[in-house]
Amino acid sequence: MEAVAGLTDELAAVVSSARRRALRDGDQQIDTAHLLHALLESDPEVRAVFEGGPQVARLLGYLVQRSIGYGLRWQSAAEDSGALPVFTGVTGWSPVASGAMEDACARAERRGEAHARGTDLLAALVAAPDARAVEVLRRAGVDTEALPERIERRATGCVAGGENG
């Protein structure tokens, strides 16, 4: 599949989990909220970006609510930021999710790495302000404007032990 090329095995597993979640939720496409949910469940580096257990628990709570009805208004509609055409050629992916995956791979390339990591995808999700994942992050009280810097600090190893933000 096009959108999985250039990913670590761990991130490919995130994509598989997001695909299963979309099918279970009755959604037509993998969207950014599915990707965020799968990242939080499986990637300790992604969870470490957030302000500890309570914030991750709030995020997962919102995402579970979404999967049991909170997001019904999203079903049958393509996630679209308005910046991309509704169909990008990657079947089964929202345009925003597809673009985020491409951005994650480009981030890894700029770093000189062959494969994107979960934090690359998280950074790409946050960079799309109209993404469903960003809506969930905001509803859970995450400062989405500060998140890119926190992701970058973790990626470069500039995080002191016990830092909350």
C-alpha cells in the first residue's frame, strides 16, 4: 500500500490498527483520529510527549467516546481540511490522514532516516489544524500550539527527566 511505504514496523502496525478501528467504527476511511488513537495505544514515544498519564487517559477517553458514538457526525463524511482535493488517490484514507502520512515520511527523510516514527506522524497530525485528531487533542485540553516544540525536543533528546511540557 502506498501510504505504508517508508514506515517502521511499529508505525506500519499503527496503520493496521487504525484500519481495523475504522472498519469497526463503520467509517469509510482511516482518518487522523483513528491514527491518533492507534499511536496513543501502541507507541510509548508518542505517549511520552504528553503531560503524563492523566492527559493520555483523557485523550484515550475522548477517542473511545468517538468510537462508540461521539463521532457519529463524522461518519459518511470525508475528513477534509479544505486545502486538499477530496480524493488523493489513496483509497481508504481521508485526504488529511494521507497527507499526514506523507508529511511523516518527509520528516524522517529530512532527518536522514529511511523510516518515519510515531512522533513523526504525531507532528504531521498536529500540523493539520482542521484535522479530527487536533479537535480531539484540543477537547482533551492539550495545547496543540506547544505540541510541535515538545515533539521536537523529544526527537532531539533535549528532554530532562520528569519534564511535563
